[in-house]
Amino acid sequence: MAAEAKTLGQEVRSHAGWTMAAGVLLILAGILAISAPFIAALTITLFAGWAMIFAGVAQAIYAFKSKEGARGFIWELLLTILYVVAGLYLLMNPIPGLAVLTLMLGSILLAEAILLVIVAFRVRPAPGWGLWLFDAIVTLALALFILAKWPNNSVAILAAFLGVSMIWSGVSRLIFGGTVRAAIPRAA
């Protein structure tokens, strides 16, 4: 007698335990990142350096495969060089790289806050526009906090962002896995 095929819900439920285990591991890794900020920040910097080098290689492949002509090829090649040089800088100078990454993070958050204010006032008086504005204010406060203490807070900021992100992802996975297990019945 052939076994019955599982429904999609039952298939998802069968993996809920692994989802919850991953959640626990992410929470532990997040706590470790916050507990050992220098190691976490250094890991982020080295990961960013390697990611930029791989992006440069991908960009080079695209440049040689692209049919944009000589002018497009030159721009693609310059972008390749920029990625690889920036990646190598981060790998060879991880401590100053920490400061650079933190400055970039603060600057991006500042730009995001400005854009969120613009969006909030453009959608006003639609329902929920105040949440956009609240998001802008929180993002602005975070950006100013990072930039006001830069570069002295680089290690702590990067480690905190990584740790909190991992903890939040872990909690999300635990909640999702538990919800799936409770909501979807076992296969008969």
C-alpha cells in the first residue's frame, strides 16, 4: 500500500522543528555577538570585504559578457576595480574598515530618515502616515546617535546591530515554527 502524499501544510509542519532549532541557534549567536562585540564587528568587516571582492568578480564577468559597447565596458570595469579595491582594503585594514562601515551605516540611516519624512508628509493625511513619521524620527535618532559618537562607537554599533538582528530573526523563527506546529495537524 503506497503512502499518502503529504499536503503542503503537513510538509511545512514537518520542518517546523528545524525552523525552531534554527531560531534557538540564531538567538544564541546574537547573544554571543553582543557579548563579544570586537569579534562580531571584525567578522562583519571581513565578511563585507569578501562580499565586495566576490561582487567585483561577478561585475568583471558581467563586463566581459555584456554587449554594451566600449563605453559601457569601461564603466563596468571601473566598477569591478572599485569593488575589488574596497574589498581588499577591508580585508587588509579591518580596524579602520570598522569605522568606515559604521560611518556608512549612519549615513544610510540619515538618508533613510530624510526620505521617510518626505514620504510621510506626501501621504498625509492618509491613515498610517503618522507611523511613517514615527519611523523617520526613530531612524533619525539612531543615525544621529551613530554619527555623533563616530568613530569611537564603531565596534559596539556593528556588534549591536548584528546581535539584535540575529536575536530578532531567531525569535521570529521560533514564533513561526511554534505557530505552524500548533495550526497544522499532523499527517494521519
